[in-house]
Amino acid sequence: MDASLLLQYVIVALAVLVSAGVVMHKQFPNATRRLRIAVALPLLRDGRPDWLRNLARRIAPVGVGGGKDCGGCNGCG
């Protein structure tokens, strides 16, 4: 396979992945949040390298807290 053809396939695959991620984020925000949590939690365990834990912190969604009566389940947002 020619190198330029391989590069073209890689670029198209990246474009498709980014597009699927944007659509998933817009159409299924709760599923996207759960997926990000599921990916980040195993990377945050003790004994993992610092660079891997930093990556997990970037992947994990931002915590949303409410008022003093809120339990933090993010059921309203």
C-alpha cells in the first residue's frame, strides 16, 4: 500500500471518529458522561503512573454540584 493512501485512510478515520464523538455528545450527553467515567476510573487507581492519572483527569467529566440540598447525582442537569 502506498504511504499517501495510508495517510489518507488515517485522516478519514480520524475525521469519522471526531464526527461520531460530536454527534454522541450532542445526542446522548448522559451516555457520553457515563462512558467518560467508565474510561477514567480504571486509570485513576493507585499505583498508576502520573502521566496516566493526569490523562484520566482530563478524560473525566467535570463534577456538577448543586446547592446545599443537592446530593450531586446530576439528575437535574
